[in-house]
Amino acid sequence: MSLIRIVLRYAVLVIVASVFAGPFLWLLSTALKSGAENIFQYPPALIPREATLDNFKRVFEALPFLSYFLNSALVAALAVSCNLMLCSLAAYPLARMSFAGRQGIFLVLISTLMLPFQLLMIPLYTIAVTLGLNNSFLGLVIPHACTAFGIFLMRQAFMAIPHQLEESAHLEGVTRLQIWWHVLLPLVKPTLATLAVFTFVGVWGDFLWPLIIIDDQTRYTLPLGVNKLAGAFGKDWRLVAAGAVLSIVPMMLVFLFTQRFFISGALRGAVKG
Amino acid sequence: MTSISLKGVTQMYGSECAIHTLDLEIASGEFVVFLGPSGCGKSTLLRMIAGLEQVASGRITFDEVDVTSTPAAKRGVAMVFQSYALYPHMTVSQNLSFGLRMTGHPRKEIARRVERAVNMLKLGDYLQRKPAQLSGGECQRVAIGRAIVQEPRVLLSDEPLSNLDAELRSSMRVEIAALHRELGNTMVYVTHDQVEAMTLADRIVVLNDGRIEQVGTPDEIYRLPKNVFVAGFVGAPKINMLSGVVVAAGSENGGLSLRLPSIDSIPLAPMHVPVRSGDKVSVGIRPEDIAIDQSSKLHMLVSFVEQIGGATNYFGDVGKTRVRMSVSGAVHFSAGDRIPVRFAAERFHYFDADGQRLTSEAARA
């Protein structure tokens, strides 16, 4: 490859990376700037003159941020677990069993991907309230517990596994549930990791549904906490930025630790789809 | 040991008939090989016996008990797949014991069965390895071991050696034959490789287009092919098929010759002729039944020579008819040579216009 091509390629990569990483770096820079520094100066300065963690400390003093963090972690853990379990269970018959209406059910499921959450918000709220799920963690988890996207992803992954593996187990007298658990799930770990990351990111960053379903501040998740921070300290964007950084970091850590699986799993879903 | 009976079995895929009404009896302890070209229905038939595919109509019985609707897991069959179908995330040991563990067999029983299979197939060195760390031959041995630990009534194999190289295939053939002798259970084996079929089978079932063309011992299939398809499919190099008219040719050789469009007449052997003067027939002659004979008037113009070690195959033309000849020993001739050849008329296979074998009895009838 010629030098010019390499330089061009890296130039494009740097530009694209800047576009994606820029807002976060700006947020981080704001969170690290002290009160003496003007965060609206022109041209903007990305590197703080005197970096400080004081803003993070103040966030914890101003609001029960640790509690919001634990609430978010609990809801995310429950939602991810439920989504992995239920989506893979639902995907298994759609991928591996032949029954009347299989294709139709799959099409209906897939078509729900076209419906925006805003359309479902009100009926979902009505159902949640009727079931007494408002102001509860269960109410936060249920909309994420089994998603059409998850079912689609898992179905594609199961379809890529050779039928002979299942037939072989079947001839050995292994039940379908055992095959699902012992044979198929271990072979789709990359896809499970992908779905886990997608679900985690979705739940962790979800603002609208918790805003609708939760009134009790002790049940607040991080996005609601950051929103409250913005309301209470609207004039001090350093605090808001520090809260936002705190809420983003766990998401980044999850992605960092699972990216190996995530990337191969995401590609698998795309190619087989 | 279990006998298998298939009565009027058919299989349909949509409007396509994959298996036409088919009857077959497999004796207890017999090693039967389904042989045929790709797409002839041999794997489908095997999967129907396994219970992995439902039959459209007909009955399958094991030891006179109808198993047509019995689920695969309850039939007491085990299967070795072409692709090995080993669980990639499990070690060899876990692969062998998986089915037994899942069906709740006692630990001691599992250990006994696994140990027996391990000893039989010499798998001791690989027990803690995963399939990705094994060679093709080792994988196939594990797959066979996994089938053996089930102690099945019937052991089914779907082209188990197809993915192996020639040398490994040859050694695995010997191992499978030894295994059958040791286990003594009924085995049904699918292959498109005639050498595998001929060396392993007690009986061969030749299939074509979802129909049984012939059932017989390897010797019967080779020496007495029932029709043109079987004659052409079994044997390498392929049998020579010559179409011509039987003519009276004086008193020599019983007075009959085969007149071919492009070759001089070939005298027919008097004691082996199921035809009469005027019959239009196809005559099959195996390449090894054509010999070099300096006194012969027929000559073969060699176009290609194939040296395969113990024998030499010559491909060429006698008149305008393409002929294959197989001679034991080393190469004596090369492309462009004219070789005097003699057709062993007493070894001719006669087929009628429909491609069915003509026997002396049939001709006289």
C-alpha cells in the first residue's frame, strides 16, 4: 500500500473518530474544569488549565448519585439477564423447529421493530399502571425483558449452527431444553455478548420510560439523576457534565470488556441476516 | 441385534418424490451399505430409519415392532455424521458422555461405557482435547465412539469417511470393519464410494433416483449387475457398454456374433449367450475383461494411459467405440500406440433395450 493511501486512510479515521469521540471529550473536559475556568470561552479549550475532581465530589454531595447508580445497575442486570434468557428461548423454536405459522410469527415479531417507542408509550404505561408496576424496578425492566431485536439476533445465531449437532444430541435422547442450554447457548456466546451489550446500553441510557413510570426519587436511575442535576444546577454545567460522565463510564467499561465478542457477534448477525 | 424391515416406504418433498415405494429387509447383525450417486436418496432413507425424517407412507419395523411413528430418541439408534457433529465446546471425554449424562445414566455405567469405547477406538490420549485440536481421523473416531457408548440396536453412518484423505479413509475402513465384527450389531452405512461399499458390506443396496436398483452381496453386485445403471455405477474404471445387433456368423463360436456400428463383429461365447440372432442388445464388458492378445484382429488406438500401481488403465478407441481396458502390471504402451485386444466374450453382460440384464433363462423363455 502506498504511503499516500495510508496517510489518507488514517486521516479519514482520525476525522471520524473525532466526530464520535469529540462530544465525550468535551464533556469530560468540562467535568474536569474548575469554577475559575470559563467553560464557554472562545476558542474552546479542550485541556483544562487546572484539572480537578471537585465537580465529581460535589455531584455525590448534591444528590444520592450512588443510589441512582445502584438502581441503574440492578435494572440493567435484570433486563440483560431476562433479555438473554427469554430472547434465546423464543428464538430457538423460530430457528430450529418446524411448525405451522413459524414464518408468520417471525414476520409479526420483526414488524414490531418498525414501531417507535413513542407509539407504544401510552398503552405500555396504562398496562404497567394497571398491573401496579409503576414506581417499581419490575416496571422498569419489563419493556426490555424480551425484545424483537433480541429474538431476531438470537434466531440468526441459532440458524448458523449445523443441524447435525442438534440431531446428534436428539438421537442420544437429549431433550430440546437440554439441547438449547448445553449445546446451542455455548455456541452462540458471541451473539449473547452482543445482545447483552445492546440491552445494557439501551437500559442504562434509557431516560423516557423511567421518567414516565418512576415518581419515587429513591427508585431513580442515572439518566433521571442527571436530569435532576441539570434542573437543580442548570447554571453549573460542570456538575451536569460530571454527572453525565459518571453515568457514561460504566457503559464504556462494559463495551471495553466485551468488544471482542461484541464485534464478532454483531458481524455474525449482519452477515447471516 | 436388530432386524430392520422397510415396507412400501415413500418420502415426498413437496411434490417431489425423494423415495419411491421401497421395500427392504435388513437382517439382524448385518452390515448393509446404501450406495448410489449424490441425490439418489440414500441419506434420506438412512434418516428415515433413524427417525430424523418422517415417512410419507409405508412402515418401518425393528424386530417386527412398528417404529414408524416412534421418535428418533426412542428407536435405540445411533448415528455417525459426515461432518462428525462433535460438540465443539466440549472435550472428547465430555462429547462421549454427554448423551448418557443428560439421560441420567449412573456415573459408574457412564464410566464403563466410555472406557470401553475409548479402549476400542484408542482415544485415551485425546480425552481432554477439544474437537478443534483433533485431526479429521481422530474426530471421526470420537464420533464413532459417541455412537458406540449409546450401545445402540442399530448403528447408522452417513458418509462418515467422506471428509478424510485417501490414506486415512483406507485405515478407517479397516477399523470400521473390525468394529462391526467386535460389536456385532446391525449397521447401515451410506456412501457414494464403491470401494467402501465393496470392502465393508455384507450386502449392498444400490440406489438411484429414490429407487432400489439392486440388493446383493458385493460379489453379486459386481459380477451380476441387474441393469445398466448398476453395471455402470459399480466398478472402476467404468464398464464398457457396447450396443449392437446379434447376427448369425457361421458355425464358429456357436454361430453368433455381435455386430457393432463401428467395430468388426465380436464373436459371442456359445455357452453364455442369452440372445438370439437379430436381437438388439447392449453388452457390458469390464475393463479387466479386455486383454492384450497379439493374435487378435481388433486393435485399440490408445489415447491415454493411467498408471495406478498394480494395474495400468488404457483409454482409447476400438474402431469408433471408446473403450477402457485395465491390465495388471506396469505400462507397456503409450498414447498413440495400437494394441491388439481381445474381448473375453464369456464375461459379457447382456442388457435389453430397457437396460435390464438378460439371463440365459430369460432369453430362452
